[in-house]
Amino acid sequence: QVQLVESGGGLVQPGGSLRLSCAVSENIFNFVAVGWNRQGPGKQREWVATITAGGKTNSADSVKGRFTISRDNAKNTVYLQMNSLKPEDTAVYYCKTVLSTGHEYWGQGTQVTVSS
């Protein structure tokens, strides 16, 4: 069973930064993509960013230019660097991996709160 463990969430003031980590229990190249989704209070879960096995990255328009997804292959860890945080970024952030079959694995989530 694949395990994903997120960390790095917390309380930050508007304009601040956080870096989320997602430690994957298997070689991340076993997956076609690893990404981040989030769910804000009273909102549906939404896609944030993805990095493919080939290293291609993409992110949602709402975070483009502020959030950066990256990975450390040796550590089987994917990161989400979040800068210029806004109150509307407040959400539980979930890591997700996708197999070539389309099967997905999800982490338990980490809370990010942006507030003064």
C-alpha cells in the first residue's frame, strides 16, 4: 500500500511563505504524476499543481507565479513552495500520486491557514 505523508502546514500571515512536503513510500518514478490539491472551508477540492515523471510541471491559474512544485528524487519527496500567500489560500492541502492505470493515492492532508 502506497503511503503519502504531508508536512509543513501551519499558520502564516498574508504575504508570507510556507513549503509543504509530501514523502512517498515508493519510488516516485513509479507514478506518472504527483501533485497537490486543496480544499478550502466550504469549498470543493481543487487542483493546485502537478509534476510528471518526466519533470514537467503545471499549476492552476490561481497560484501561478506564487507556488512552485518540485521534487527530490533521492528522497522520493515532492514539495510545494508557496509564496505571497493570501487568505484565500487557506485550505487543507493534499498530496496525490497517479499510476499509469489511473489509480490514485492520497495523503491525509496538511492544514494551511493564512491570517493576520
